[in-house]
Amino acid sequence: MQSKITKKPSATITVNNKQLELPVYGGSVGPDVVDIRKLYAQTGVFTFDPGFTSTASCESQITYIDGDEGVLLYRGYPIDQLAEHSSFLEVCYLLANGELPNTAEYQRFAKDITYHTMLHAQFDRFFEGFRRDAHPMAIMVGTVGALAAFYHDSTDINDPVQRTIASHRLIAKMPTIAARAFKYSIGQPFVSPRNELDYASNFLRMCFAVPAEDYKVNPVLARAMDVFFILHADHEQNASTSTVRLAGSSGANPFACISSGIACLWGPAHGGANEAALNMLEEIGHVDNIPEFIRRVKDPNDDVRLMGFGHRVYKNYDPRAKAMQKLCHAVLKETGGLDNPTLKVAMELEKIALSDEYFVSRKLYPNIDFYSGITLRAMGFPTSMFTVLFAVARTVGWIAQWTEMMEDESQKIGRPRQVYTGAPKRDYVALDRR
Ligand code: ACO
């Protein structure tokens, strides 16, 4: 990656009575950064930023978020325009290559992805090793990491051709693995990918077709799946992407790195939130129960949170949530679920939260997960699959970020430090004298 950082007037700090001038850099849009790389060498102190709330960990040219304004851009293109007009594969190309493809580039890319959708036949035996009640995310973490054992001809991270092949394999095989994790959990036979179908339709078919019947992909649901994938495709340096970059910084192979991203995504504060949000909405059950639930959320002695609300970066409406709400209505209309009590609870909860002082003062707005659970449930997915679908979509973001890091020659192994508050040096005491 060619650095596009620009120099700005420097900043000065005083540490231990020593004044230090620190370089300041700017990007194309967004906040400037203070370069503290030499701080420790020159002053002997570290910066302290657990949770990385004020830390830019890298230079990136992929995704931009303005959390205060509720803006999300992939390579400069607003997410709502991409969700309205684009397709997921086009967005994959954009994230991976930096520009929207022309027709020939698109066709070539779509072919490359389509022809990598199958899995090694022996790979299917992996799934049988899992218990039937295994969470599909547990299966994803294990099997995606195991891709390195099957496709080691694309694990040389220093070879750009192998990196591209690994990227195509990951984008292409992730839906096949996800569909198998689903089929395995419900005891149905695996369905092979079909090359004549588009990415989302192929995925839905692998999830829902059974040998006993013909399966016709519903175009409304296929488009909804595609838009869901677009909305989740990348989100700059979030927890799972930072995990992928940190794993990759040691030189680990891309399959291992993506597997680490899946593991991080699983948590309820990140990708697991859509599952948690739907569980919460169903637990509330009826609009009459909302006031009591809101009371508990606001009670500082109760650790109940309004799942699907709040975001580390967005202090405004998550722009993806708007598109997801639209998608939710389209899917429920198609599947005849507009009277769905969960939707009613969600809409009422959103209305109350957007006017309640507790949420307003903390800038807690609906995030993408608030409506995605209802949408996915209406499409026929069980809650345990929600985070898996997120992982399928985010794979391209992880791989684009990993590739960008690999192409950045200034990249070093990620190695944060700490402020140590444990015991100072002390001498060992023999067991019989303790
Ligand atoms: N419900 C109720 N109160 C909340 C919520 C919530 N969902 N989120 C934050 N708050 C409150 C906190 O209690 C805190 O209040 P206080 O100042 O009185 O102590 C204040 O808002 C700030 O909260 P933090 O936890 O410091 O905010 P942070 O930026 O660290 O957290 C997070 C962001 C983890 C997303 C949080 O908002 C949350 O837990 N949300 C619910 C889970 C969720 O929906 N996650 C999905 C994120 S989007 C994604 O991963 C795709």
C-alpha cells in the first residue's frame, strides 16, 4: 500500500519535565493522528488506552466511518448507495481492489469466486466430528482454520498470487462451510453449490434445499440476503478486524487469521449481538412489557442492556440500521409477517428509546443488529446462525484489511504494552514454608 498520509503541524507534550515534539498526520477525511511511536524510546512512558478508544492502529484506505454524523463509506462510496444499487460480489471487488469493477472485471471476478465454492471432498468429514448440537460458530472457527490444512498451496503470505487465491477461496467457500454447519445441526444432507446461481441465491439454496423437493430461490429473499451481506461487509478497525490484523502481523496464514476473526466476532458485544437482540425482543414478548424492561435497563444495579442499541463509534443512527429496517419490512411483507409481535415490540422499543433521556443523553441509537435478527428469522434462519451469516459477509472485509496490511511495508508485529500493577519482584518461598 502506498502511504497517503500528510504531515500536519506537530504537537508538543511534556512528560517528566521533558518536552517532546510529536509528528501529527492527516488522512483524506476524519481526525488527525498524533504519532507516538517514539514516545517510549524518548521519554520512557507508554500511552494508556485500554479498549483503543483514542488509538488509530494503522493507516487504511478501505472503509471510513464518521460516528457523529452516522456516515459509512466503502472506498468512498456511501453504504446506502451500495445497498440500493450494488451487489455483494461487486462490493467484494470494490473492498478488495479499491475501485468498482467494469463489466469485464466483474465477470472475471464472479467466475473466480464461483469456481472456488466447492470444498475438498475430505473436508466434509470434518463436520461429522462435531456433536449435532454444536453451535455453528464453533464449527466455523474450527473448519475455517482447518482450510489451511487443505489449501496449503495458498498459505505463502509473501506471494501476492497465493494471497489472491487464498482471498478468493475464503470469499467463495465461506457460504459453503456456513451452509454445511447449518445442515449438519439440523440433520439434513449437505447441498452442493450451483455455479449458475448468484452468491446469495446459491447460499440460500445450500441452506434450505432438500433432496426430496425442487427448491426455487425467492428473488426478494435472495436480494435481502445480498443486501445483508453488503451491509456487513466491512467496518474498519472493529474488534474482529483488529484481531485478524493482529494475528496476521505475526505472519500467520490467512485461513488462521480469518478463523481468529470469527472467534472474536462470536461475542455478544460484537457479532453475537443480533442473536442477543432477537432473544431480548422475544423475551419482552409484548409491547405491554416494554416499560418494565426499560426500567431494568436504566437501573444501574441491573446489568440488563438494550441489545442492538449503542455502538463504540456511532453516536448517531447507525446508517446500516436504516437500510436493515427497510430490508426487515420488505422481508416480512414477502413472508407474510408484518403482524409479527416481535416487530411490533422492536418498533415500539425503538420509538421509546429514541425519546428517552437515558438513551438520548448517552447517544444510544439502534445499531445494525436491532433489525437484522427479525429479518433473518423471517428468512428461515435459527438464531444460532445469525452470527455465522455475519461472518460470511465480513470475510471480505477481513481479507481486504489483511491484504492491505500485508502490502504495507512499514507493518510491524502488533505488540501492545501494559501498566503493570502486580507484585513487584519477590523471592520464591519453598512449599513447606508457605
Ligand atoms: N443499553 C443500555 N445502556 C447502554 C447500552 C445499551 N445497549 N450501551 C451502552 N450503554 C450505557 C452504559 O451503561 C454506559 O452508561 P453509564 O455512562 O451510565 O455507565 C454508557 O451507555 C456508555 O457505555 P459503554 O459500555 O462505555 O459504551 P461502549 O462504547 O464501550 O459500548 C457497546 C459499545 C459494547 C456496543 C454497547 O453499546 C453495548 O453493549 N451494546 C449492546 C450490544 C450490541 O448491540 N452490540 C452490537 C454492536 S454493533 C456490531 O458489533 C455490529
